[in-house]
Amino acid sequence: MKRSIITLVVIAILMTSLAACGGGGSDKTIIGLSFSDFATERWKPESELMKSLLEEKGYEVIVQEANHDVKLQNDQIENMVSQGAAVILIVAEDGDAAATAVDAAAAEGVKVIAYDRLIKSPGIAAYVSFNNVEVGRQQALGVMTALDIENWDVEANGPARIVKLGGSPTDNNAILFRQGQDLILDPLEAEGKIEIVADQWVDNWDAANALKLMENILVSIGNDVDGVVASNDGTALGALQAMSAQGLAGSVPISGQDATADGCNSIVKGELTVSILKDIRDLGPLAVDLADKLAKGEDIPALEEYTLAELTLDDSLEGAVPCQFLEVFQVNADNVYDLVVVSGFQPYDDVYRDIPEGERPAKP
């Protein structure tokens, strides 16, 4: 008898609590944020920014990261759908594999935004990113400018010997970066001004993978390299470790991307030559505004339609997706202070870490 009374009391308390919470759960609309990983420097702060902005708008936000696990990310997306998410923003680990989860979500009426990385499905409601072809173009242009390639003496020095380090082959952005890089490099190669002495792709954008690849490349070419076109700061900094061991860091120009704190610190130390600033402070709010409108069933701003074939360079893919691409900026030793530090994109103390006080500019 005593046990049944206690049980009834517990049930009564639980029912009262559930009633106070609106019948057992939040009545807020759910928006999911699915990230490929948080090892890449930019993703964690972007997830926090978007979560904060969405919560300010009154949404319940589910954030998950897949630690580079394709199946786990698809399972997490499926779980978000089952929890009733109205909109899911996805940074895809694999743009091909994620299409399966996206198509299933779309069939349930869930709106999906491909965030920064394309998901190869016409079922996405929008794809928001940066001008990724221009990212690659600016990377190659930065390295070629540092080499003064127009005045390169081929007769005396032979063609400039260039290494290409692409990004993760599962990330469609890596393909677009390469497309932009080749807009600069291919004509120079055809003219005989440069020679591509190695061309590798870095799994998961992992700096440790880039280090190993660059070590092997330097051995295979006898350290005879004039420039490296790497596709982001992580891979560039990994490559720079290998180059530093051979006395090449700072003398061989190399590109990066994302204007990370470590990348910009490498720039002011005279190692990394150029990074590309993609201002996430603009992309995150843009995606949040789109998600808000989609969740409310409102019309979103007119976006430019691109075919999947155009976006992937794969003519076998059919369908089109609405897109918005933001501007990018080349960062180098001449403008890193104004473009990155004064603008507040990266903290002064992080960018000028280990730089002697007398060699730093004044704090903005």
C-alpha cells in the first residue's frame, strides 16, 4: 500500500511538471545544425554563432557533429528529422553521401540548407557559401605573384616547380578551389612558365595528412620546389612543418584559406604567403535568416540557380539548386593587420603571438 501511494505521488508530480512544460516538450520550432566535424577551426564558432542567433529568434536548436563519420552524420540528420526539425543546416562531410539523408528529409517536408559545402541533391532548399572558384583563383594568384611569375627567367631557372595540395576529395568545395587554381596555373603551364611536380589531395583537410604528403613529395623531388598551392590553412601549416624541416619555410611561397588565427600568425612570421578570408560573420547570419523564413513558410529572397553539373563539374548530375555566394578576400603580409585584426575577425594577440613587442603594430 505504501509503495502505491509513493508511486501515485511521483506520477502526480511528473504530470504537473509536464503540464507546466506544455505537455511534455517544448512547443518551440526545432532547427538542426549538422556539422561534419569540430576539428576544423572555423566550425565550432560558427555553430555557436548560428545557435545563438536562432535561439534569439525563439527556436529550439539541436547541434551535432559527426567527427568525419559519413554514416554517423546521416544518422544524426535522420534523428533530427524524427525529433521534428523543420529546417536542418548541414556542413556535409561527404556531399555525395549526405544526399541520401537530405532526400529522405525533404520527403518528410524538412527544409535543408547546405552550408558552405554543396550537397549533391536538388532536394536542398538553398546552398549558401562563398565564391569558391574565386578562392582557388586567389590562392594561385597569391603564390604566382610572390614568385613574380611574369618575370620568371625560364631560360636561366627552368619552369617554376609547383606543388598542388588539394583539399578533401569528399568535399565538393575542394573541386571548386582546384577549378579556380587551374584558371591561373593551366595557362602558365601551357606557356612553359611553370611545371606541376606533384599533385595530391589531403583527406579530411587534415594537417597531419598534409605533413606526411609533403614530406614524401619533398623526398621524391629532392626538395626542388618553387611554390606550393595549398587549399586551406590547415593543410598549408601541415605542409610548412615538412618544409621547415628542410629549410624551405619562408622562402617558398605557399597559400592557405580561412584566415585562421594560426594561419595569420604564420603570415606575420613570414611563412604562409597568402590566406583567403571568407567572412563567416556574414555567412552565418545569412543562413540563419534563410532558415527562419523557411521555418515560417515565408518566401526566401530570390537566389541564383545553378545546375548541379555546373557546381560539381560532373555532367552526369541532374537538377538545379538555389544558391548565394559571398565575396572573398586575399590576405597577405601587407593587409593582414587591417583586413583581419582591425576588422575584428581574429584577435590581435592571437595573430601576433610570439612576435616581439617592438615588431608588432599598435593594438587597434
